[in-house]
Amino acid sequence: MLTPAAQALLHELADGRFHSGTALAARLGISRAAVWKRIRQLQAAGVPVTSVPGRGYRLYPPLELLDPAAIARELQTLGAEVTPELTIHACVPSTNAWLLARAGGLPKGSVCLAEAQTAGRGRLGRRWVSPFGCHLYLSLLWRFEDAAAAAGLSLAVGVAVRQGLLRLGVEGIELKWPNDLLWQGSKLAGILIEAVSEQQGPCSLVIGVGVNGTMPAAAARQIDQPWVDLHTLLGHAPPRNRLAACVIAELLALLHAYEEAGPALWLERWRAHNCVLGRSVSVQQGARVYTATAVDVAPDGALVLVDAAGRQHKVNAGDVKLRLGA
């Protein structure tokens, strides 16, 4: 975790230019020794601060730090009717976990973002590599009056995130059931939806979204599957505050309509951009592993399969691992 003092130093260094220890100490009203201690804290958190004798300290590449005011301005530009309550952390274990722990006391639509996560998670407990200031780590709190109304939401969220990335000019994104966004078979983004209550009646959900922005080499070595980032697809690092706003705007538009409109429209859009239907898939449910052909998605978001014997199966996201065949 970064202390407020270390975060203040980070903002001074975010422009990527050299800053002498003397100048930093003067601007922050601290000693040069205190500057050095804060530099060490930033480095320990994975922030790429370097020191060059005679020139000072430098953060390279420079960072566009997440800024609630900048995100609010971007949301207005995108035509969002309401700016949600935004909380931005330098570092948390998980943005999903932060919102889940406070779901009862925060307004519907609250958003948590972080520059880094120490315990980022994907589906089935997989680790989500979360280096500092490189990607988007975003979670949004929503409530449904009836838990059944949230059926199929994971697929609809994938459609919304895809649309948000399209606003940035990213084309060719495909949707993999139940919660991944791929580009030419490589993972660009993932979704993790967690429920505070799954009983009948009112239901609170936390919708987590992770998008690869600019992947550092050290982080890439920790990933055990094909990946791609926005920097590669766009040819430059994406404006992170605009990226956050694009995703938030599309999620809010989806969620405001979803409970009344139902999943049909978004499932049709998911079908139009998926990379699963019509393909052979390997399914693992507990100790059981079998191969089948994916033929459709049900209204509740379950994947409909037909095995070699012609038998139809429905599998739900919570209990299955899926690998695509040829």
C-alpha cells in the first residue's frame, strides 16, 4: 500500500521528467532523506522510478494517473446523464473486494478504481496480474430489486465493455463465454461479477472489469495464457481516464435498462460478436471432462452444448472451465 505521502511524491513525478531531490523536497516541504524513503516505497510498489546522478529522479514511462475530476469530465463528454460516486486508490488488494465489503453503505452505481491491486482475481480464483498504473482495474456496485433479473448479466457486461473499447477505436474484439474479451485469440479484458446476496428478492452485485492497457515485460512473464494490450492494438498508450470513462458510461447505460428490458437485446449482440458458438469446446466440470459443440446461449446466460451423441447440455459459468477447439 502507498501512504498519502508517497502518493504526493508520485504526482510530482508523473510527468516523466527529471526532478532533483532538492526540488522535490522543497515542493513537498520535507527533507531529502524523506524524499529518498518515499522513492523506495514507490519502487517497492512496482512504480518504475529511476535515479540518475546529477539529474535526479524520474518516472519513466510517464503515467497518466487516474483522476476523478478528469473521469467526470470525460463522462460528460460521452453524454453520461449522471456521474457516479468515484473512489480511486493507489493500491488495494482488489477493487471488487473493496466494494463488496462496503456494499451496504454505498449508493447504487458507485465505482472503485485502483492504480494497482495486490490480490486481483479473475473467475474461479485465478490471479489477475495488476501492475501499477498500466491497466484498468474497475469495479461497479449495482442493485437489482429481483435477483432473477440479473440473469445473463455477465454476457451483457461483455457487450458493454466491448462497446466502451470500440469508443477508443479498438476493433475486432470477440467475446468468449462467459466473461473474456479476446483479440485474435489473445485475452484483452476480463469480467468478474460477484453477488452480495443470491437469494430471491433484492440483490447487490459488484461488477469487476480488468483491461490490459500497457503490459510491462515483468508482468507479462507472470501470465500463463496468450494476452494482448491496448498499447499494441492502438499503437500508443490509451488515455487511462478516458478508458475508464468509456467503460463506466457503457456499464451505466446497460444497467439502467437491464432490469426492465431483460437480457434478450444484449444476448443477441453477444451472439453477433462471440468466438464460441459453432466451435468444439472442451468442458471441465469438477473431475469430469468432455468435448462438445457450443450451439447457443440460453436466456439466463448458460451455454448450450451438443455432445457427439447428439445430447444437449447446459453449463453455467460458475462451475465450468471452457477451452476452445479448432
